[in-house]
Amino acid sequence: MILLTLLLAGCMTNKKQLELAKTEMYGNCLEEIEIKFMEVGCTNLEYFRGKDQYVFRCQRPDRMRKNFWDTWWFRLTSSIKEWPDEVIAEVKQHTICLDGQYRIEAYPPENKK
């Protein structure tokens, strides 16, 4: 059974992983992402701070990454941030959590934002 799960996770497309992540994130976005990181044993973050955003992911060697939550990059912005028309579709596609304060988007490692 574990092998089947690993095979399915390895074959899962980015779109399917995003959809699954959206179903696992509800309520307070910051609390939810913290819970997900703790569940995979991630206690340190690699991050970059921009003018109005933080981009982060679990800090660990690539060979130790095992799943969505410790592999993908996440972008944290204000939920009321207004996005230019040319990027709003991408932002919405990658949004996995949106609450009254924050938006969290997820991007595969090769697409770091």
C-alpha cells in the first residue's frame, strides 16, 4: 500500500497536487501552513522577502524532500493585494489558501517566484 501511494504521488501532476493542497488548506492560512510544515518535520524555512511578499519553503537538502509541503515554494501576500491583469490568472491558479488577511500560493521548485 505504501508503494502504491508513493507511485501515485510521484505521478501526480502539478495541477492535481495544487487541487489536493487546496482541499487541505482551510481556515487561517498561516496556521494551516504551519501545521502542514510541522507534519512533515519542517522546523526551518528558506525564505526571501520582497516589497509586499514572502517566498518560502522548507529548508532541507533536496535529497531529503519527500512531498508537496517540503518541496514546493510558497508565496505569502496580503489577501487584499491587487494584481495586474496579466498575472491574476496565474495567481488564482496557484492560490491554495485565501483568508481575510493572507493569500498563499504554491509553485513547484522549478518555478520559484
